[in-house]
Amino acid sequence: MRASTALLTDRYELTMIDAALADGTADRACVFEVFARRLPSGRRYGVVAGTGRLLEAIESFRFDGPALDWIAAEGIVSDRMLEYLREYTFRGDITGYAEGELYFPGSPILQASGTFADAVVLETLILSILNYDSAVASAASRMTQAAIGRPCLEMGSRRAHEDAAVAAARAAVVAGFDGTSNLEAGRRYGLHTIGTAAHAFTLLHDTERDAFVAQVASAGAGTTLLVDTYDIEQGVITAVDVAGRALGAVRLDSGDLPVVAREVREQLDELGASDTRIVVSSDLDEYAIAALAAAPVDSYGVGTSVVTGSGFPTCGMVYKLVLREGEDGAMHAVAKKSSGGKASIGGRKAAGRRIENGLATEEVVFLSPDDDVPVLDEAIAEVGQGELRALQVPLVVAGRIDESYTGPAGVQRARERHAASLDELPRAARRLSAGDPAIPTEVITV
Amino acid sequence: MRASTALLTDRYELTMIDAALADGTADRACVFEVFARRLPSGRRYGVVAGTGRLLEAIESFRFDGPALDWIAAEGIVSDRMLEYLREYTFRGDITGYAEGELYFPGSPILQASGTFADAVVLETLILSILNYDSAVASAASRMTQAAIGRPCLEMGSRRAHEDAAVAAARAAVVAGFDGTSNLEAGRRYGLHTIGTAAHAFTLLHDTERDAFVAQVASAGAGTTLLVDTYDIEQGVITAVDVAGRALGAVRLDSGDLPVVAREVREQLDELGASDTRIVVSSDLDEYAIAALAAAPVDSYGVGTSVVTGSGFPTCGMVYKLVLREGEDGAMHAVAKKSSGGKASIGGRKAAGRRIENGLATEEVVFLSPDDDVPVLDEAIAEVGQGELRALQVPLVVAGRIDESYTGPAGVQRARERHAASLDELPRAARRLSAGDPAIPTEVITV
């Protein structure tokens, strides 16, 4: 279990509960929902990621002694609240889109049910994880689509916060990347780790040849040699001369890649190194990858753009109270009403994706203002036209986490979910060009 | 000390060292430099941040048993390399811009000196921390400038990776923010934590009045009430009715803020609550803050845009080998030569900022291809026209970290450095409008 995640939280989550404990509303049954009002401008779909990490973090969401001492010393909450926090562990339910699933505007990505106190205190953590990981996975998915089957490798650790980098590597693999340079991500999530060498390694040596000799001696001829430190043409000659025709790959990290890749391919073939692959890695994003589709490139090393969500470093997902017990003991749909584009729809939602002839045509969101769960289940089961694939799965039941979504196995499961869901999207909807969401979201009140 | 940071590292750092250990180059004396080739498009200056966090992370950069076991099991490096890692602790020197200092294209932000092995292995960690924290601080600095003295409060945790959020809160405070909603940042770095309430707290209650009564009972009349859940005008009436004229503040989180703020100010004044402040917090960035300059707003709650660097979530800083020992035992300047905009300047640099009549006019970078440190020091000391403020300070000496840059005291020190350096910039250079770097960078070979 990782260190306590409980203080990775906004102060107001605690002060709200403190006030609600005092007036007796803290125990009201509540349902919170995570959704995104819109996709990033021009994007056709989003990818839910971070769910497995979230479950791991919820397991570690306990206020330990040092945390409680600090909260007490700061005078943030009352003694009654400190007692509540001391005993806190999430005892409610969480249902949501399986990790790797696609989402659209208004998709009910996650639902947390429990007392107000139990559920509201997880808000910051839930949103931090889903917003970041989904931003990375959504960008990564476009890149693996653009790569049309060629491997994409995540190398962006240095362009992200050092812990975010681990999450980014994981999210990229969920969305189809084949490996990562990040060692901690490899260890924690069983990911395939990869790496070549930096220009510094070549510069360290008196000659480029010395560097290549050292690398091949250490890593074998199957290694990837970085050939663009001095002069690419000479670098390729030296690389093949040192490693022989068994040279695994050369890496190009600068220059006009479509042109250079073609020249290097010809050169390698002329040198008899026709099995030597070409890896490119210079500020690639999904558009640069698409532009290399016709170039003789074998794999893509992607850095900055994947770990920063390729222009959209967060998803704008929100966590809203949609249903709560009233003084009358009944459940009531609630929603912010004030203007300004931030109004939302109260009531618990159930979601299905309509699949016709194997292709997704619609995101259907059923809304039950009265929280009639059987009616929602029935609505999903009964809808007639085409097939309606249910999208929500139980993730936490009465505080018990479904471990099958966590750890290395969770990543593989999410990766398969992503691939399967993407296969349902019409080809046109997988284009990089800006457009509306790939399928419309229809809200049906039942 | 935090958990080991050693695996927050790219795989190739280890495999390069492995190869260099085998051919004897791992022990060559080296100097690596961190710099940015350019500022984000249109930005006038950047802010160095994360230095204190970096020193803390370097202290924890040890390969512990589980890490070594995993590396061994994966077969990433040789047994010789495992032995090297087992003993690893950084024994070199690090010199750099003090945290909070401004930087420009080509500024030698950080220099790490040591053997190749000792210094290269820190590359990923150094860049992760400086790139993210500096991106946040650079955006935050523009926001505090735009706020012209009104407090800015960081509330963006939910829009960033959960650990990045802690770093973001810290970096925002370095750049002049007054507080953060993030509790862990408050605890770890002694930051002022702040918070109001969410719409969920109002919706939890049967009426808005009930919610306000509960909050005031718990937090006192000096609290900040969120008045835009249903109808702002009615919300303000209820807020003042419940809390009285001693109401601390109202928060507006939606709508056309310049207009609404004015209406609410008039309303508060008419109700006699002329000391009640107005906090706004709806998708603010530096431009929105500037647009509110004439509105009766008392403080700004900033979320998404500050934690994501307001359009530039990473700085593009790189870590390049610039000087290394050769077979001849002498130090040689080295640099990547190949085309593609990624060439760099070899040799160790020393930097000073020329200050004339109290205002910065130039970033002067002295370059000594022969690593003649006394000559560099002399150059800085002797430059005649105007005053030349030396920019580099020792951060790590022979593996010993200067603790005065770490922890809560380090944040305050960085905050003062930021304020003082910003005061040196001409007013025009602090504008939000896009333009060239505020001062030119001149490279002088000595």
C-alpha cells in the first residue's frame, strides 16, 4: 500500500463535512457523479483512464497520525471532525466506466454513493486522478490510431512532474502504447520498459565510434544506436560498421524526419542492414505521427505531447452531487441552477452505448430523478433497437475494492477495453481532424 | 526523507552508465547544464521553480533493495552496474539559479558537475521537477502581476495529477500566490491553506439558508459563502441575513464575472455589508484576472490554468553534456552538432544580469570553452558597464545539499527572490501581451 493519500485533498472538503456533522446532514445518503461537460475542442472521443490508480489510492485514503496532528495543529476542523477522520475509510459504493472505455459529453463516468461525508471527501483525489490520466490516455489514443499499428513508445517523463510521469506512462499503455522509458511505471504496473541512449553518451566519448562500440559491447548488436549527434549519414555508416547487419535499430531525434527517415532507410538497405529498424523521436504528436505514415519508420518515441495531453493537459471532469436524502428521508435529485454554463442535470444516470452492426451510434444516458435503480437497469436491458452495451461496472461495493481493476492486471484489462471500444467507433470518427463527438449523447428520462 | 526517487528515471540513464562502466568512461569528469532554448511563445520571462523540491528529491535518490531486485529481475543492467547503483549517492556539485529567479532563453539554469555516471543518472528527475514546477510558476507569476496586489489563491488540485498538485501549489506560492486549497502542500511546505464550500454543500441541504446557517455555525461569520447555486441576488440576501454584516466574503463561481461582481458589490453595500469581500473563481487565467482589474473583486481563486501552466504545461528545459574529460585527461567542450534546431553550445557558462538604474537590461552568459572557472568568476566581477548581478548559487557541494533552499524556508526564500527579480524588470516587460523576451541574452566567450 502506498503512503496515505488523504491529504491530497482540498481544505474545503474537510470544513464542509465539519459543518455537516454539526447540523446532522453529514449522514445523508448521497450520490455524486463524475462527468465532462464537453470534450476538448475538436476531439471526437475521450478515454477514461486512472480508474485502477484511483482504486489503489482510495485504499490508502486514511488519515494517519501525522496527518491528524497537522490538521489539529492548524485548527482546520473541530475535535468531532478529527474523530470522524480518524475512523474514516470509504464504506460506500463506486460504479463507473471500466478503465479504457471511451466517453463523450455527459457520460456518467463515475458514481460514488454513500453518506455525504464519506463521498464528498474523495472529490479532489477522484478528479485529480481521472482528469490527468484521462487527458494522457485521450491524447495517446489518437497517437496509436495515427501510428496505424506501428509501436508507440512513451518517453516523456522529463516533461511531466516526476510522479505524474509514472501515471502518464501507465495511461499511455492503456491507450495502446507498447512501452515506456519510465522505470517506476515498469515496476509498479508491469509495463515493458525501453530505452536507447542520449546524445550525452556519444559526446562523452572521444569519438562517435567509441560510443557505439561501448554500447554494442554492453547491450549487443540488437541495440538502438542514436545516429544524429554529428552527421547522420556518417553516423549510420559507423553504426552499421560497428554493429554489423544485425544492428537492431537507429534512432533519429532531429531534422526533417520524413525526408531523413527515407534517406536513412535507403542507406541502411545499401549497407545490407535491411532488418535494422528506424525509431524516430523528435517532438512527435499525433499529427507528426500521421505525417510519417508513408515514411519508412518502424516505431515512434513520444515525449512531451503525450504526457501533457497534446494541448489538453486536463479533462475538465467534475464531481457533482446529483441525488441526496432530504429531511423527509426520501432521495431528491439536485443540481446547480445558476446561469453561466455550469448548470447540470440532477438525478442518478445509467449509461449504455448503442451498437448497430458492430458500430457505436449513440451514447444513451438514462436518468431517473427518483433514483429507481431497478427501473434504470430495466431501461438498459429492454431498449429495443440495436444492441445497448451497458457501460457502468461496480468498482467498489460497500467499501470493498474490486482488485481486478488494479495493479498490472488492471492495466492490461483497461488496454483491452480501450481497443475493443475503439473498434466499435466508425472509422471516420477516429480521424484526427477536428469535429463533433463521434457519437451523440442522448438523455432519456425513465 | 521521502520514499526513494531513484526509479523516477528513464531506463536509458542506467544502460548508458552500464556501457560506460565497461569501457572506463563512466568516471570521466563531466558538466551537464539545464537550459531552455526558448520561452513559451509570446512569454516575456520564465520563473525557475522546483529547485528546493529537487534538492529534497536528490537526497532521496538511492537505489533501495526492492528497486535493485526489480532491476536485476528485469535484466536491465549488468551485475557491475547493480553494484554501482547499490552504492550510489550523488557526490558532485550542483550550481544554479536560485529558486524564484527569472530566466530567459539560454540562461544556464542549473549545472551538475561530477563523473558521467554520477551526473547523468539525475537527468530525468532534474528535468521532471524543473520543467513542471517552472511551468506553473511562470504562469502564476503572470497571474499575480495581472492581479495588481489583490491576493491570488491556488485551487487547482483537481485538475492536476494528485502529487503534481502539491508541487503546483508550492510553485504558485513561489510566484506570489497567497495560499492554496491543497492540504498536503500546506503541511509539507508550511503554506497558508484556504477554502470556502462547494455547490454540493448547498445542494446537500433542503434550502440554501440551511446550508449557510450550518457553515456560519461551524466556521463563524468571517467565512466565505458560495452564493451562486440557485440565484445570486437571493443568495446574497440570504448570506447577509444569516451571517450579518460581519460576513467575511461571498464567492462567485459562474456567470459574467465583471458584471456580476459589480452587481453583488452594490447589493452588499446596500445591505450594509460593505466590509464583506468578493472572491471570484470561475476558470480564471491571467487574462481573465486582468479583465477584472476594474471590477470590485477582492481576491482570485485560480484552478486549471495555474496548475497546467496556462497553455504551457512544461518548459522544454533540457539537460545537456557541455564539458567532459577526454582520453587526454583535459576538459573539452562538447555539443550536439547535427541540424534540426537542436544544436547547443558546448562549454560551461556563468551568468549575470546587467542592472542599470535598478532595471535589468541584459542576461549575460559568459562561456569558457576551457572550463576556466576563475576566469568566469573574474569576468562576472569585472564587467564594467552597469552592475552585473551574479545569478548562480551553489546548491550542492561535494554531495552536500544546501538545506536553506529546501522545506518551508526554501519556499519563502524563493518567493522573495521572485519578487525582487521581478522588480528589476521594466514595467513594459511585465505586460501580458505577447512579445520577445523582456531582456536579450548575450553570450560572451571569455
